[in-house]
Amino acid sequence: MPKKPTSANRKKFLAKVREHLEEMKSKLLAEMSSAMRAEREGSKDEGMDTYDLASEERDREISFILSDRERNKISAIEDALERIDDGSYGVCEACGLEIGEERLEALPFTRLCRDCQQDQEREARTQRRPEDDRLAYRKLGSTENEEEGT
Ligand SMILES: [Zn+2]
């Protein structure tokens, strides 16, 4: 399938998305560093009694978990920025068509257009069927036992 050239409007839109993503990222980084700073200052105020060491340890664990989640968010943003760079951003991975701008504004990290997303959701539902069949089969097989019981 020949790749459709990116229209001027689309380029403008992608530039807007990039700006938005970079803003999100720098805001997130600023939040993270200010949270870390507050934490450091907080532990300084408390004083470093040996008795505080256990909770120090626990706090560090909590902040590690938090920053892990933040890191995931940042990597999702970086991933989207990379895809803007290589031209794959905003193109549906399943059908190759451009994803609608409204959808991208609402879901900036999506890789599927609305139709393909719906298709996948439908597929996920139909893929559950064989299991239902097995359940029905098992039920059918168990009627024998039920007959024996009565
Ligand atoms: Zn699609």
C-alpha cells in the first residue's frame, strides 16, 4: 500500500501534538523533581534519629514505586514523540489510515483508529467463545453423572 503523503494540515496538527507532549513531559519531570526535593527536605527536618531509619527506608520504597509509574508515563510520552519523528504517529497500526485528530487529542497514545479499536474489541469478545463452548461441553458431559445421581 503506497504511503499517503502527510498533508500540510496534518503536519500542523502533529506539531501541535508534539508541543503538547513535550509540555506534558516537562511538567511531569518538574513534578517529580519537586516531589523528590520535598521528600529530602522533609527527612532533614525530622532529624536522623536511628529510630526513624525504618520509616526512611519505607518512604524510599514508596517513592521508588511512584517514580516507576511516572517513568512509565514519561516513556509513553517519549515513545509518542519518537513516532512523530519517524512518521508513524497518528497512523493506525492495523489499517494504515490516519487516526482522526479528535481521537488523538483525547487519546494521544493510541495506536489504532476508532474502527480498528472497535474491531479488536469485537474480536476479543468472539475469542472468548471457544471457552464458553468448552464450558457447555463440560456441562453436557456432566449430565451423565447427574443421571447417575438421581
Ligand atoms: Zn485502523
